[in-house]
Amino acid sequence: MKYKSLAVFAMAALTSGICSAQVSEDFKVTPTTQQGKQYPQVNSERKVRVSIPAREAQRVQLDIGGVKYDLKKDTSGVWTGESAPQDEGFHYYQLNIDGASVPDPGSLYFFGASRWGSGIEVPSKDQDFFAMKNVPHGQLRENQYFSKTSNSVRRVYIYTPPGYDNNSKKYPVLYLQHGMGENETGWGNQGHANLIMDNLIAEGKATPFIIVMENSAVDLSGMPRRPRPGSTPGQGAPGPSMNSFNFAGQFERILIDDLIPYVESNFRVVANQKQRAMAGLSMGGMQTRSIVKTNPEKFSYVGLFSSGTFSPSEIKDIELFKKAGKLVFMSFGSREAAGAAQIGAVAEEWNAIGIKGVSYVSPETAHEWHSWRRSLYEFAPLLFKAK
């Protein structure tokens, strides 16, 4: 009886394993698949499938989410395979062919991880808020300007809201920064900031304003190093000391001395603190905090997305900031557990001194673009409200 029960259990486990290994064959191309290409695809289980011809290759892998998945080669030399289920939202990925990491020729390319490479959109339940809809659309403009600070011509993307070209009114402005390893294209390409704003404005949920997106990448070669938490000095991989590194770097001077004057001279913006905001994701939020701390008279609205906390005690001249400061917004993905647990209490510190403090936790997301899209969606309606 015992052996029969064991055999039944083993057969049930084997059957369960076979079932769990089965893949739902409802794969579809995504908005990040190049037009006319069949791959990459995503299925209802949020698995990503890729395919590439590489007849002479010995091993091909899909590298996504920090995991490499082996692909299988057919008789015609085409390698195909899929990943485990991925979180909803946008993911960078690459292919690894005999040890060489390369972009997938079937995907659109995005700048992330300090390179142009592949990216894929895993459909989300709430993707409607950044969908392309039949509503009035603003313009995402590519501009060049000369920076005396860097002694170079720099590229900046500027979103102007619907109707900007058909009126003479002046608009508030948000300076919106990307994360480490990304650049000024991030918020337009991966973040869909323009579509988020178009939809919010069409629904009457946000005051129309201009968004300025510049490249605030910093040189990390001189960044202080320290052992990772839990490691013995001299052992393990070193990690960055965030508190002792100036994430704003040269960009602070570019922003204050060159970019803001350029925007205020060439676009119809209200050139005062009360109509000026700054926000950023990850590194961009750290830069936002650093710049606001040393320039409290420049911005009235502040947003940190997955960038730690920002308390009133960090601003040396808090009375100067309080004269026009309106909002400090902090957010995290729920899977960024430590940060998500802290921001509520810090937001209350701002409320206690008369500046609106808001915390937001994006459900079931981590340090990723879907957290930051949702953060912008929550942040934008709070800006520039008439009182």
C-alpha cells in the first residue's frame, strides 16, 4: 500500500511538472516589436518569446530580468525560446550569442544600461493611462542649445501641451530627469510622458504645462566605494556610497545657468518659482533633491520617484523654500520594500510645516519604468493648481 501510494504521488508530481512546463501559445507582438517583425512576442502568462537565425552559433540565450534563458535551434538554424513570466511593464533585454551580448534585431531600440539596446513592453492592466488615444496631442520637440558650462551644444526634449502653437499664453514648466544609464530620450520613449500628459489634460485632471527633459548623466569613475552591506572588508563586490557622492555634479550648473535661461527665453513659460517644478526617477530624483537643497528659491514643486526620501531638515534655508514651496512628492514601487515603508512618515513631516507632502506606492512593481509612469500620472495632477 505504501509503495502504491508512493507511485501515485510520483505520477501526480510528474504530471504536474509536465503541465507547469507547458506554455500558453497565445503569443502576440507588442508595441515595442519592430513593424513587420514577428518577434519578440509576449503571451498571457507574461512570458517573453524571442527568435533569431544564427545557424553557426553554438549557444543562444535570452537575457532579461537578470536571468539568461537558453533558446533551442531548429533544423533551419533558427533559435527560439521564452523567459519565465515577467512583471507587467517595460523591460530592457538582450540576446547572448556564443558569449556576445547583442540587441534583438526584432525589437525597437531604447537607451538604457548606458547603451542602445532592446526593450519589450509586457502588457499591464492599467496601460490605458499612457495609451495613444484620439485626444488632442501635444508635441515632443527635439531642441539643441549651447551650454557655457559644458562648452558644448546639448540636446533637450521639450513637451509642449495641446494648443501651445495656437495661443499666446504662458505655461508652468516641469524639469523631469531620467535614471542612471539612461538619457534625455527615456521619459519620451520608455516613460511615455507626453501620452500621459495628453490623456490627463484631455480628461481635465491636469493643468497643461511644459516638460523639459535633458541628459543629466554623471561620471561615476570618481564615485566613492564601500563594501556592500553584510560583507567583510576586502571581500565581496564593492558598492557605491550614495550619501557621499554628488549626483547633481555639473548638471546643477547646466540646469541653473544654461538650461532654465534657454527655456525661459525660447518657450512661453512663467519664469518664476511658483510655476516651476523639478522631478526625477532614481538618480534623477537624487539630483532633484540635491539641486533643490542648494537652490530652494528655484522650485515650488518637487518629485522623487524611487529616489529615497527628502525631509525638511535637509534644506539649509527651509524658510526660503517655505515662502513658495507647494509640494514634495515621494514614490516607490511596492517591491522596493525599504523605501516604500519610509515615505509616508516623511511626507507627514512636510505637512507638519505647511507644505503638502504626498507619498505614493505603485502596486506590484519594483525599480522599473512602470513604477515611474504611475508616479508621473499621480504627480502631474498635483502641479500648478490655482489657489
